[in-house]
Amino acid sequence: MLKYDRFTLENGLRVLFHKDTTTPLAVVNTLYDVGARDESEDKTGFAHLFEHLMFGGSINIADFDTPLQQAGGDNNAFTSNDITNYYEVLPANNIETALWLESDRMLSLAFTDKSLEVQRSVVIEEFKQRYLNQPYGDVWLQLRPLAYKEHSYKWATIGKELSHIENATMSDVKAFFKKHYSPSNAILCIAGNFELEEVKSMVKKWYGDIPSGVKYNRNLTKEPIQTDFREKTIERDVPANAFYYAFKMVDRMHPDFFTADTLSDALGRDKSSRLYLSLKKEQNLVSDISAYITGSLDEGLLVISGKLNEGVTFETFDKALWHELNDFQSKAISSDELEKIMNKIRTAKEFQDMGILNRAMNLCSYELLGDVSLINKESEIYHNITAEDIQRVAQSTLQKTCCSLLKVKAK
Amino acid sequence: MLDRTIQPELKAIDKIEFIAPIEYKITPVVSLYHMKDVPNETTRFDLYFDAGKCRGKNAMASFVNGLLLSGTKNKTSIEINNEINGKGGFYESGISQENSVISVYSLRENVLDIFHTLKDAIRNVSFIEKEVLEFLSDRKQGFNISLQKVNYLAQRAFQEELFHSNENYSKTTQLSDFDNVSIQDLKEFHAEFYLKGLAKVVVVGDLDEEIIQQFIDESKEFALTTKPQYAQNIQNNVGLKHIDKTNALQSAVRVGRILFNKNHPDYLDFLVLNTILGDYFGSRLMSNIREEKGYTYGIGTMVAELNNVGYFMVATEVGSDVKDATLREIKYEFDRLKTELVTSEELELVKNYMLGQLLKSADGPYAMTDLFISVELHDLDLEFYNKAILALNNISVERIQELAIKYLNWEDMSIVTAG
């Protein structure tokens, strides 16, 4: 049971406090309810570029990193298609430095031209390093627009193309800040060995006078139900043919979300999973194969990906995969198999809960879903999943008509 | 009215509590370390074998490490994996220059069952031909993918340059290695370095002594009886080497040299110099090459350690057009540390940062155990970290300059670029 307290400031900032008496460290985690899905199609990559700019100085503090390092802390941030998340980890007795820095950049940024110019080029190098200069690095840049036709999940967080980053202007940046970076669009979690009253007074002190901003009302174009099998082949200078079967799955709040997650585990989490055993160990068609979900807030993807062995054609593999998927749908998995999958889920969950940073991030994520108490129901939800549930979700998800297939062909 | 221009008052870290695991002797030279103080159901155990890359021919060490669960006369690889996964275990195997480490993460109720499965698998692995061929074919494909990455190409060449004077350490995987493996070679390596090569066991988890005793009793047959020997003196090959990869958008850069480890009197102070130069976000190299010039997504330096030696390295990936400019800037930052004293503000900042990081690396039983293992490797104990705090508090700006002059000479560096 994860313990927490929750309160809201008058300006709308939602705050969670997680007490941990065993650590000398404190975590300050800030989640902004904005991700790449909130960008407009001609200005993609913006949420992520903006994350970089958040380190370029705020209205009253020229440099973000130096004071935090002086306090013995460090920090990082990430942007996904759904959210932007920032955190600081530092000695608990210096927590106010983190609150000072984090609240000042919620108040306003410095918006210097130099910062924009440099971070533009840093992000362009990141684009190259992660997506363009790696074998199979551009797969998600190709797969997203294949699987999503209308919804803004069709572009990756790094953006559709380099030019969107190159052309970002200061007025774009300022407008983005105004729209998304305010107490009413943020969730703060503080974790460490503090008392609730102490946390309340510190948070009030640093965040209480920040204007609430306008609550951003998301109105994204809904992805129409996919009714046709989609397929795309790209040729790249890579050593092996690779495949990515992406199936549409339910959104994060749907009751079947965790069942779909368990389904992906059953299919391809490890060397005991169905697809690994049949397609690799029995038939030797692939060098590796795995299945996983994107876990996104709106309708997500269940992906089966891997690489073909030399001499195996896409057609041969395709036939074998569908045979396996159909077989999986035709009868429920045994209770023994289910128990084994659940054992693995339990281990993973128990290890995730070891880390204080993980707990703080997780609390913010659940608050974003609208009900932080769900965090303590997760284990029970997994526990109650039956073999029949998995079969039912397999039947509705593993359909050719909701599948998008990307093939990477070796040149 | 709140004055937001003023940083809240900073408090110093006065004390860090270091907790050592309990040591049990398996043989006079092999110990089991148990960290019991875990607040939940999680456990991890690590088996260290004297079966690192420096042992055996070619890529033999890496192949045997990867084949440990490939099956015995009585059990297939599928059955072994099924037993571990079915009990909720996460198996990891890794290899460094001098060690092969097998780790399993699980819940404590399953730890013994998994250990038994693993022990049987490792002891009786029979290198079934079908499994070996499949494994080599997968690895070869993975290797070919790696060869497309400038980062991998640079790191591989850097290893060759760094450990240049000692062939056992400088050898790297070659394509031909995959075609020249005999089952007999694998078996011989396994017999020499696994069946009689256990160097250390680490167990983290709230486990009873009886369970620990079983680990001890059942590990005994594998344990080393004499201390293994590792390279003492290694010289790196100085100068520039370029690995060509046409059409690469970015070039990977490595600059470094052989250095010392925790047993050397300059070690602790050099860590401070290393941090100033490139081991935190506000470092000289990050400020110059990322934040000032935008050449890269990231650049960093590190000090790494082996049993008897260590090394220092700068690593980055930069736009291919600014590769040479980056090398010039790295040299410039070396020289600046040699010719100009760092300011006391900068030193103060780095000290505070490093203390905070030390606090973080001592937080929780898993981190604490790893911190302990990194001194145990050099026959030191946790007192080392109290000395580190003292050293941090006493270091001067002159001392930083002295170490820069002594160790950061461009002429002493192995420099590798790929792209």
C-alpha cells in the first residue's frame, strides 16, 4: 500500500506528498499535462524542444542547474506523447532549493534568444543521434503515421522532421508556455522524510502566488476505428530484415488496459513467452521477437517486433505468426501459464516500488488519470485477470483489420 | 513578499551512513556478502566468475557467458528459462574485462528455487550443438547491427588502443570469431573459468540465515581456491585513430588513457578534477560543447576501474562536420585546467554536488551494496568513503591544477573517432 496525502492550492496546483522516513533524499517531481499529442501538425517536436528550454533560465534565476548542484542535487526530464515530466533528487534538508527553482520556472521563463538557438541545435543533434544515425532508428517515425491517420499520435515526440525544430520561433515558444505551463495544468509530488504540514507550508510559500493560468482543454481529433490492414515496407542499410506489427488497443482508462498489458507479456515478454517459444525455439524463423504495449493515455498500440533469421522471408514469417496468433485466440491459456506471468508482474512491481523517484512519478501519473487512489488498486486488478479475459482481449485486439505492419528490408 | 532572486539557504551534508553487508567466507579467497536490510519482498543475487573478456581466446568469454542457460543433458534451455521466469525471476548476464556476472532479481519466496535451477544449469551446461549454432547466428546478427553504430565502432577501437600493450585486454570481437568456435573450446573455457571460477557471491534481500547458508554450501564447489591474477601494467597507444563510416550523420569521439584505481593516492582528488571537466551537467565540457556550441546532445567523462589499473575517458557523439572542432575544444578544456586555476566557487559547487551524489549512491540497500562492492574489489572497506568526504572537504584549487598538469596531457591520450 503506497501512502500519500493530497491537497490542491487555490491556483489549481494539485499536490501529492509521499512520506518516506528511510531515505535522506527528497524527490520533487513535476508533471505538466502536455505532450507531443498537443502539438499542431505543422509545429511538431515542440513539447520536447520546450522541455530543453526549461533549463535555459527562468524569470528570476539565470541558471537552473548550478544552484541545484550546489545543493547536492541532480535532475532530469522527459517528454512523451502524453506528458512532460521534470524531477529533482537532492538531500532532503535542501529541498527548498528544488522548490525555488521549479516554482520560478512555472512562474515564467527568461526566454533568451541564445537559449533557443542552442537548444534548437542540441535537439537537432539528439534527433540525429537517436533516430537518424542508428540502424532501425527511424522505425517509430515511420510506424506512427502508418498506425494513426488522424490522432496526433501520428508523430513522434522528437517531431516529424528536423525543419519543424529549425523553424521554431520565440513567439511560438512563448505561446506554448502560456498555454501549458501553469499551476492549473501541473501536478507536483514531493517525497521524502517530511511532515505534511511542513510540506503544505513550503509548497504554499513557493507556488501559492503563481497565477493559475487557463486550464487547457484538450480537444484532439479522435482516431477513427481502423478497418483495414495496413502495410508499409522501407529499405534501409541494415544487416537484418525487421518487422513491427502494431495492433490498436484500448486507452489507459479502459477496464481492459491491464489485460492487454498481460496479453503482451504472454505473447512476448521473455524467453518463456508464446511467440519466442514457437517462432524462435521451435521454428527458428527469428533471431529475436518480443511483444509490448505503448501504454499511452489515448488508444494505444500493442506491438510485436523482431528480426528475421537470414534466409527467412517476410511471407513465411507472416504465415507462421498469424497461425500462432489465431491459435492463441482459440483457447484460453492454462492456469499454470497465467500464474507464471503473474509472478513476473509481481516481481517487477515490487522492484519498481523500491525507488522513491519511481513512486513519486507514479503518483503524479495516477493523479493525471483523475484518481490517484487507483495506484493502490493496480495489483488487485492484475490479480483478478483471468485466462478468459486474456483470450477475449486477444480476440478483439489481434485482428488483421486493426493491424499496421512496418517491414524494414535490408538493402 | 517572497524574494525569488535569492536561493534558499543551503545546508551541508554532515554525515552519510554507510552500511556494510555481512561477509561469509566460502573459501579463504571467496566471500559471500549479504545485505539483509531490505524493506520489502525483493531480492537480488549476483554470482561473479573469473571469466571476463581477458580470459580465453577471441570472444570465447562472451560466448560462454551467453550460453550458460543453453541446456544440460537433462534439461533444455526452454525448461531452464521456464523455471526461472515461471518463478518471476529476471535473469541478467554481463561481462566486463575481468569478470562475468550473473544476476537474478526475484521475490524472496522464490530465491532458493531459482538459485537451484541456475546452479544446475551453469554446472551442467552441455553446449548442445543446435543451441550453440542458434546462439552464434543471433549474436552475429547483433554484431553486424552494432557495426553500423559509430558509437560502437569508436568504443571498440578505443578499447584496442587503451589496452594496447596487453593482448588479452585489447582483443575485441571480430566477425571471424563467430565461425571459429568449437564445442570443445567452449567446454574447456567453461570447465576452467566457471566450474572452478566463482570469485564472489552477493545476496541482497531480507533472507534468513539458513537460506544464506544454503547459498554458501552450494556455491563451494565452484569457488576459486587461489586469488586470480590480473594485468598490472598496461600502456595505452597514444595518438589519433579514425574509423571510417561513410554517410554517418554523427561522429563518435573517444579520448582517454590508462590510469589508476581506488588504491592510488591521487584517485580521490582526480575524481574531483574529472567531475569538473565532464562528469556532471554543468561540467566544463557540457557547458562548452553542448550548452555553448550545440555540437552534441551530450558529452561526458568517466573514471573506470579494473582490479589493478583504471582508465579515464571522454565520450561523445557530435555532428560529423564538427568532429575536429570538438577535439580542439576537448584539448582546450584540458589545457585550461592546466594553465588556469579553477575558481573557488566552481570547486565549491562540484564538492557539494559530489557529496549529494555520494548520499544518493548510498541510498537504499541495493545502491549501498553496489557501493560496497566497488571498494571490496580493491580490498578496501567503507572507511574509504569517509576518507572521500574528508578529501572532498580538503581539496584545493591548486591541487586540481597539479593533477591536470600531471594527468591531462594531450600527448598521453588515445584518441579515436568513428564516422
